[in-house]
Amino acid sequence: LPDELLELAKGGGKMLLRHLREARDEPHPAWNVPAINRDKLKRFRRSKYFHLECGYEDVMAAAKPAFSSLLKDLIALPTDVAKEARLDLFHACMVDLNEVNNDEDLDQGIDTEECDFFCGLLEQIAHMAGLDNIDDVLAQRDW
């Protein structure tokens, strides 16, 4: 036990119990992640955020379900869920986008224009999901 808790224990059980209750009510620094902004995510999902003219139509159409799923899943999470759970959804989206890039039924994979558009979308969505850095997710892409 930390020295502070040992001292509280020496002072009596009530003091220790009070300290533990106060500590429970304060979030641990590792959990200090902004809440998911569901309202913004819902508005974003309803907007025309996905512009098919930002790249080859077949690639854009194949990639749209990955973003739709990401938005739907983020909205379904508790707003105070841990950062890792949020990042897991972004990693799953990246796996889906990598599959689009490698889809042999498409005329081509994800090119530079689409790459810029998709990365920008992911960063916008991450911000609304209370994440300030998704570099690890973006590093997973094979396009």
C-alpha cells in the first residue's frame, strides 16, 4: 500500500474508508479521455459526409459501409468507454478499408485522393469520439 494509505489505516478504518470513497469518485488519470459526443456523431452520420465524387465511384461505394459501421458502433458505445474500446472500432474499420484496397473485383485500389479523404474522415470521427490521436490506426493501412 502507498504510505498515504498506511497512515490513514493507522488513523482508523473510517478515515481509510473515506479516502477510498473519495478516490473512487475521482477518475483515474489513465481514464481521463473526453466523452464520446454522440450528438455530433449522429448529426455527422445523417449528413452527406461521404462524397462519392472524392474518388473512384466503385472504391468509394465499397468503402462506405466501413465508415457507416464505425459511426453506428461508436454511437452505440457508452459515452465514457475506455480509449482502447474506441480504438478497437477504428482498427476494425481500417481492416475493412484494407480489404477494400485489396478487393480484386474493383478496377483499382485506394489511391492518393481517396486516401486523403478517408484519413481526413477518420480523424474527424476520432475527434467526435474523444480521441486526439489515431496515428497507430492510420499506420495500419496498406494503401
